[in-house]
Amino acid sequence: MEQSLENPAAYATGPSRPLPPVAADALGGMVRAAVAERLFRSATAKLPLIVRYPDGRVGGAGNGGSPVMVLHDPRGFFRRLGASRLIGFGESYQAGEWDSDRLADLLAVFAAELPRLVPAPLQALRRAFDERRPRSEANSVRGARRNIERHYDLSDEMFELFLDETMTYSAALFAQNDFGAPVGGFDLLADAQCRKVDRLLEKCGVGPGTRLLEIGSGWGTLALRAAARGARVTTITLSANQHAAVRRRADAAGLGGLVDVRLLDYRDVRGEYEAVVSVEMIEAVGREHWPTYFGALRRLTAPGGRIGLQAITMPHDRMLAASGSQTWITKYIFPGGLIPSRAAIRSESQAAGLRTLDDFSFGGHYAHTLRLWRERFTERREAVAALGFDETFRRTWELYLAYSEAGFAAGYLDVHQMVFTPTPTPTPRPKRRFAR
């Protein structure tokens, strides 16, 4: 099902899952394009990379070992950059206006270096010019289900092409070398995913007879490993595909009697559990719903129980800048999402009456996980096309995986496993939780 950028409305993730179209031509005016070009050339002149232009000119401060950005259509690139900044940067890649044979390395340079090169007054003006998030993508009970379906119900077959046999779509925890760096290829990814799951279950004291609630089922690996320990698991999801998959896997493993899979929003869960776990689900909650989310964690956890939270984090100032703004990731990959900062998690958890027992960071392991996923996805591009996904979709997901890998490699993003326990009384919530 090949689709062309000449027909923007035709752009879709597959036969029945449309996403916002990538415009065939940028709408930005020439003045904005000229300003964007001047800023881009000035910034990249100081970065350890190389920019190659069609006329033979070369920019950047890189050397022979630096990543190379090849501009095929500078006019289109700078018009998009001028019109919508980072969204335009991503859309230009989707449209094939630039390329790099070391995409993640290139993006890591931008992630690590560019913020300090952009003049502070221009950074302060970001919110005034950024595209605002559509109200239709707010995470109400109905909106949250729509947002989850747009990503996780794309196609189980597509996810199977790049995930390991555990079908775990979150950071893995690898063995480490003498320097503390994660090691292992794709053949060890399943082991690393199980190591991550087992660590969280251990920290939450999950064992025989434990009443465990999982918020965000994924494709079921955590629920199955908890049930294999003898826990009685309730796992909830908003994805119809994942709901069906977890049921099939639990029955096939002979664990159906210990795993109760529900198509349910976390706000609608009732009961009390000795352990509650949620792996990389908070990123989809939405900032305005964080108090409700942490309140639910406390409400659903029995006195003395444990809460295990695996969360991606970003610096607090960048979280504030991104809050309320449409980004390339929220437009094309995770509608309604926002990555929290550690400060935000600390504030919300304390206000909900949760005390932190453990906080373990392993961002380098996520960069390694994402590299393995990206390489696998790229190797299987023909199989992706055979499922009905076009070239624009392939470039979109290659950029998403590389962009995420770069964020963790540069230290802009991190991932934590945090363990909490309820306190006797919640901390009063301040009137203004986060200064802007």
C-alpha cells in the first residue's frame, strides 16, 4: 500500500490507522525560512557534525568521524524549520528532505549541544510560537483510550518485527561490562527484559499469594512472570489488541487462573492490592491527570504495600517548556503524552501520600534497548511494507526510535524504577505545584 506525499490526506500508519498528514510542501514563508537558515548555519557551525548541501558546500565543525547530515532539499527543510521548528525538523525527515546514515548519533549531537547554542531570548519565546496541543487529545477517560489505540493498536505484527519474543516495549536491564556499560546483542534482549521485570517484582515483594495490580498490561510479560511466582494478578489496559494478547498468552502458559485481564481505565479500578506496578505508563497520563494517577496508586495500595513505578524522565525546565505544546512526538507517535521530571514525580507522589523507598536509574540501558529495536526495525523494512505500512511510516518510526535513543544517549532523557509505600496521611498539596 504505497502512499505519496503528494497526497497528504493519504498518509496513514496502515490500512485503518490514520495519523496527521505530513505536508507535501512546507507552508512557512520565505522570511521565516531565511531566519531559520541563518540560525541553523550558525548553530551547526559549532557542533561536532557535518552538514552536506546539494551544491557541494559543507557546514558544521565535525571531522571524518562525525555524523553527517545530508540535505537533499534545503528549501523545503528551512521552510519547515521556519514554520514549525522541531516539528518541521522531523517532518522534513519524514518527507525525505534530509538523511543521515548515523541518524541516532546525529540526533544525539543536537540533543546534547543545541539547547545551549540557541540564544536565551529565543528559547523564552518558544511558548509564544509553539503549536498548542489539540483539545481532542486530552486524556479524559474516552480520550485516553483513543490516544492509546493510535499507538498500541497499530498492528501487533508490526511490533513483533522489532521486539524480542517477550514482546516487552520498555527499557531492558542488561548485564554490564567492567565500566558499567550495558552489553549484549538482540539475542540477549529477552533476558535483559526479564531481568528488568524481575527486579521490579522483587523490590515490590511480589511472591506466592500476593494480590498484584498492574496498570498498563503491555503484551503481558510482567503479569505472566508475577503469576509464575504465585501472585494473583489483575492487569488493566486500554488497548484492545493487548487485552486479547495477554489473555491468549496467560491461557497458553497455563496461568489463566492467576491472571485477570481487564479492558479498564486506572481511574475506574476498585479494590485494594498488596502491590501495584506500572511500567512506563505515566508518560501517557497527561500532566493535568497526575494528581488523579498518584491518588489512584495510593488508594489502590493496602497499608504497608509497595508501588513499583518505571518512568521515563526529562529535566524539569524542559518538561515545563514542553507542557501544553505540540511536539513532533505527540503529533506523530504518542498523542496526549508528556514525560515527567523527577521533581514532578517527587512532588505528586508526596502530595498523594507516598514515601519513596528506592530510586534506580538506568538510562544508558534504554539507549542500548532502543538501538537494538531500531536496528531490527530497519533490517525488516520490507516486512514492514508487506504489512501495508508505507515509506513515510517507515521514516517516521526510524526517526522516533533514533530520536529516543539519542535522548537517552545524550543524558537528556533517563529512566527510573521507583518504589513507594503509602504514608499514614497525604502531604497537603501546594496551590502552585510547578513554577513556569
